[in-house]
Amino acid sequence: MKQFQTALDGYSLVTAQSISKHTRSAVSKFSNDQIKEGEAELALVLSLAQQAFEANAPVQDTMKALTERLQALKSKTTPMTWAHLTSLAQVHPVSSFLLQDPLTRWSFEKPRGYSGDAQLLDFIYEHPAVDVQVKAASPLGAEIYDFTRMAASAVAVRERRDLLAAHVDTVADGTENAEVLAIAAGHLREAERSNALKSNKLKRWVALDQDPISVGTVSSAFRGTCIEAVNGSVRTILGRAQKLGTFDFIYAAGLYDYLAESVAVKLTERCLQMLKPGGKFLLANFAQDIGVEGYMETFMNWPLIWRTDREVQSIIDKVKHPITDSAVTRGENGGVIYAVLTV
């Protein structure tokens, strides 16, 4: 299989197109029969959803049926055919209903130019920062948002935020003057839930991100605290372009979903090198088959590299750095896989 190479120049962020190239490279050919069969089934799925919206059917029922049907279609379709079907779904008239949801619309339009940006997560977090956009949604958009914000993926993201805060607090409780590094930190919303931060138990908490808007947001929101907002990328970490020091805890919670295994292994090795003795590194990756990938990849235009527990373990197994302990687990709803490595 051809490896997907993430843009690592510190400026070009991961895009839906780059993930799509990785998906298309996974297979070499597909048949016209597969395409025609997939197109016919997709047309039916989208037509049923459109008719339901036009008939003012209960929105929750319509969205449940749509996401389940898209998921079923994705699960039996080859990656290359699915990429074709995704492009058709995104221009179907039913999108005029779905894009009234502020979460779906932000994800689809990508105002910051890449998938999974920090403001998208704010919609998932139901953060006050996006209150104006949420309140401006149409009545239908608000009802769809009530569905998408409670989807399995959204529940998993909110749980991830809380787990990160808990990990930081645990490290701070056991280590005096603990130092923490968040890679691809976004708006660092987990810090808002950290008791260690509120109690001034941390020496520093470095929030590294290659999006200058996110860096500015963190710098403004946490001014006067131990949090340091730093502009940087996977490239700057791998290239050792920044002298960040060493840490008791490093985590990358929203990044591995976009990294090919080869890049993920290199980043893991580098993070382990940046840990103090006894330090821990946490990586998180969306799990396969959580039930909403079909909707996310079509109408949210949010493709990810979904992984299994075994595939996450494969990253760890290829790491060439001493590890004293490792654990691969899932969150409560199973939507995110976590690996915690100790040096």
C-alpha cells in the first residue's frame, strides 16, 4: 500500500483532499458494476432523507436513519468507490437541509482550511465561544445540531477532553513542578477543566499548534497562567527546530487520526525522547466502526484515518525507543483508542 505522507512544512495543514488521496491509494481498481450499484443505493438513501425533511418528519428519526444507512453503505463499499460516492453525496440537494446545522456546516466549509480545527471542536464541546453561531441557526439547523452534537463521535471527543484534563491532574498530583506538552493543542479546552491548573500545581503547560489562530486564542485565554502557547508542527518536532525541553507528560489527542503509520511511529519516538525518566506519552486515535463515519466523511467532509486497537498497537511495536510500560484502551463509548507509553 502506498503510504500517505502528511504535509509537514508547518504551514500546509492536513486537508480532506490529502486524506482522500491516502484512501484512493489503498486499492488499485474497482468495477463499473460496483460504482453503479453504489450510486443507486446512495441515491435511494439521500432521496429518502430529502423526502423526510420536506415532509417535516421528526428530525431525530430522519438523522438516525440517514447516518445508519450511510454507515451501512460505507461498510460494504470499497474505499475507492466510497470516495466517489462521497463526492456525489456532497452535491446532493439534501445537503441544503444538513448544512443548516452549524456543526456540519463548519466542518464541511472548513473556514480555517483544514479538517478538525479547534473551532469545530468548540461546536462539539458546546463551548460559549460558538454560542452566537449556534443561536443563529435555523430551527431545522438547531434540531440537526441536537443530533450531531450527541453522535458517538461527539460524545467521544468530549470524553477525550475530560480524560486529558484528568491525566494532567494525575501527573501534577504525583510530580512536583510537572511539565506538560500538548501537541496539536487547538484551543486547549481541557485546561479549562484541570484542577492542577487552577491550583497552580504545574510548572508549565506548553500548547503547541501550527494554526496561528489557535495559538493566539490559547495565549489570550490563559494569559497569566503557566500555559505557554507555541507555534509549531509535526515537522518542527521531528526536525528538532524548537528547544522545548523535556516533559513529565506529553500528549497528542487530535493528530494521529491524520498521520500515516510511518509518520506516527517517528512522532511517537521523538515524543518519547522528550520525556523525563518515568514520563508518559499519550496518543489518541478515532476507532473504526463507531457508526457515524459515513456521515462525517460525506456531509461533514471530515475524513480521518480510523484505526483498530491492533493498528494502534502496531505503531507502538515499531517504535525504536525503550518503553517500560504501555497500555492500549478505549474510552467509555469506545469511539477513541488511547495508548499511554511510559519511559
